Amino acid sequence: MAGERTVYRSELPGGRVFYADAPAAGAGRVQRLTVEPHPVDPLQALAAQRALAAQRDALLREGRIRSERLAQIDSDVSKTREELQRAAAARAAAQVVQEGDRQGRRLTSTYWLRQQRAADAEARAQGRLDELTRERAVLQ
């Protein structure tokens, strides 16, 4: 961290302990400590604490919102998969030639319109599923 300071804790043989910028001569045991600088002004320290608390709250809020959105996406993915299955089944059913779909040997425009609508519905469901999958990947 920028502005960190190193302080040495020296224990002398008589049991006395000294803290200084350099190890004490004749010390039996020396520990190296890293100390963060703190603002001298108490108002500045309080403002820094408030800023950190606000940042923490914002991060927690963002995490909660992200978690809720992921749960919603999971629910939507499940529903959209079911919709896609129904649309695929409807497209397959639309391909069956029904009474009135032929004029002689030719298929009528209503048959082809039914085919197009079923294919469009399936494509919309697939597009929605792809969109949800992409959004989920971004949020994870």
C-alpha cells in the first residue's frame, strides 16, 4: 500500500521493548512491522471511514441486485426453454398438410404463412434464450 511505513519492535535482554525506525543495537529479538499511515485530522479520519462505509454499502447493494437478477434470469431461462420446446412442436405440427392446404397439387399461401409464423415463433424463443444466456454469462 502506498505510504506504508516499516517499524521495528526490538526486545532487549532486560525485557524492555522499543519501537523505532531501525532495530535497536543489542536486541535479543527483532520484529519487522508494517504500519498504515492514518490521517492526523480526526475529521479527515471520520470522513474516510464514512466513505469506506458508503463504498461497502454500495458494493453490498450491487451484489444483492446482481444476485436477484441472476435468480430472475434462471427463472426466465427455464420458462423460455419450455416456450422454445412448444414452438418447435408447433412448427413440426404446422408442417402437416391439413384439409384446405392444397389447391390441386400446389400448397396454398395459408399453409406457407402457417409455416412462416411457426418458424418465426421458434426463432424468437431461441433469440430470447440466447439473450438470457449472454446476460447470465456477463453477470457471473
